[in-house]
Amino acid sequence: MMPQPLHPAVVHFPIVFSVLLPVMAAVAIVLIRRGTRPSRVWLPVVAVSVVLTGSTWIAIQTGKNEEERVEQVVSESAIETHEEAAEVFLPLSAGLLLLVGAGLLDNRSGGVFRYVALGGALLLLAQGFRVGHSGGELVYRHGAASAYASGTSTTAPARTVDGEREGGEEGHQRR
């Protein structure tokens, strides 16, 4: 049985892989400098990059599937901030995958690509922080999880222009 909602369950995969990727790339670079064959230690870096890009795509799709329900309790602008950050993260992760893949080359160019990929992985980690932070704000500041809380009404509470609930605490409303 799949968790419902699915998006919160899958978003942790891109987060984990975006943290793991620069660490693995740095370790692989050190091992290559010590004489280990590049393909032996860089292939796992490529694999993590593939899974990172794939899990990012899945996270975006599940977010789109659940957007309408969450819009019942969260302002559209807050959701768009998170969505836009994620939609920047996906092409960055796909581009990084190409750089990481080029790091498999055994020649001097492969070494350059590995260092560029490490730098790119660190930049992607920063973008991943933005995506995660805006997603956390949806849940903890704007109450997105309440769209799935049992026993709650499916009717959206009244909102002010800035997206805050009328007549209650931000993110919480007594029933």
C-alpha cells in the first residue's frame, strides 16, 4: 500500500541524494588522486546522480498531483514558491548528471569534469536547501498537512490577501 499523501514520502529521497552526492564525489576524487581507477570509484557517483534526478522528477510529479488539495488550506503563492524552486532543481540535477557522467572519462578531461561536477553538486545542494526550506514552510508555517488531517473539513478556511487564515492562528484553526 502506498502512503497517502505520497509527496511527503518521496521528497526525502532527492534531499538525501543531494547531500550524499558531493560527499561521494569528494571521496572519489581523493581515491582517484591516490591511484584508484576512475571508473571503479566514480561509477557509484554516477549512480547516485541518476537516482537523484529520477527521484526529483517523481517528487515534482507527486507534488503536482497533490497541489489542488493543499491549495484548499495554503495560499497559492506559498505553493508556487516551493514549486518554482523544485522546477529549478530538476534541470540542474539533470545537467549535473551529464557532468558527472563525463567524469567517467579516464583522460585529463574526465578529471576536469569530476572537479566541475563536485562544484556543481555543492551548488545543487544549496538549491536543494531552498526547495526543502520552502516545503518545510508549507507544512510548518502554512499548515499544508492539515489538508490530509483526518476529521478536518474539506472546506477551505477563509484567507486574507497574504494567505493567512482569518480568525485563527497561522497554520492552525480551532474547530
